[in-house]
Amino acid sequence: MIWHVKDVLKDIPENITVVAATKYFTPTEMRALYNEGITHFGENRVELLLEKQEQLQDLDITWHIIGTLQTKKAKKVINNISYLHSLDTLKLAEEINKRRTAPLDCFIQVNISGEETKHGLHIHEVIHFINTIKDFQNINIIGLMGMAEHTNDETVIINSFQSLNELKLNIKEQCNIECNELSIGMSNDYLIAKEHGSTYVRLGSVLFSREV
């Protein structure tokens, strides 16, 4: 196993939180990441998060759901996480508000690439959505999450990230809430994201390779 964690972390400012996207990581590998200084872990699937949480309960880990959360599965996990990066439906917001025992820090997921295969609200829907749920007692909207198109064209990526920054400013004005965080940047584009407002990056393959 060859780890690249230290090389990655030295390129990321302290004001950006690194969330290890651990969908393909074993609990043993997650322990190794923890020992390298990463304490935030993000899972895509409810069942995997709960399974890994059980095996790693001795570690002081901050857990995130970074993938789509089905409303019918929310009750299984909603009190086991500190952050949700994929809030984009009223039905899910209502379920969280009903089931959560304390306010949950949530990112509104925005489809900034325009790709039909990606989840998230369209940019023009976000302000109305936030105004609809902003008074929910158990939802704390802290920012926006988006995934840029997977491309080598940096201009396309930058434009996507800038659109979220502009939306963030509009939310503060039109929704009268603090919306300071941006969950943007993955293994292929985190170096661009850190220059364009990212406060959370979700990293997977860039952290390691399984070479022996």
C-alpha cells in the first residue's frame, strides 16, 4: 500500500476540511487514514456507513453522508451523522426534521454541471427550496454542494464552481441565512476547487493507491 495522504494534505489549506470518501475503503484502510490525520469520513450508502461505524467506534470520527440519501432509509442513519451533503428534496427535508433529535448540518446539493445523470436542484430552484425549509427546527443549512463535470477543461470546472459562489451570495441576500460553506472538489478537481471557495473537499482515490 502506498499512501499519498501527506502529499495531498500539504496542498490543502487548514481552513478546508478534507472528507475522505470511503466508499471503496476497508475499515483497516480507514484506520490508516485516521492515523495520518484525517478524521472526517464520508459514505455514499447507509448500510456501509453503519457497518463501518460499528467497526470503528473506538475512533473519534466525524461522519458524513455524501451520496444520495433515500427518504425511506433516512431514519436508519440520520442520528448517526454530523453532516449531510445531498439535501435536495422537500420530502427528505421533512423526514430529517421529523426523525432528527438535534439540528443536522446540511449542504443543499446543486446540479452545477447540468448533467441529467447527476442529482441536485437546478440553480434557479435553490432559493425557493431554502426559503421553504429554512425554518425547519432540525435542519441547519450551512452551505452548498456541487460536482463539476468530469473534464480536462479547467474553464468548465471553474465556471461551475463560480456559479455556486454567486448562488451562495444570493442566498444570503434573499433567504436571510448564513450560507458560508461550499462542498466542492473531488480527487480530480480539488486543486481547482481550493482556489474557488471550497471549504470542504471530498477525496477518495487521490489519497492512496493499492500498489505493494
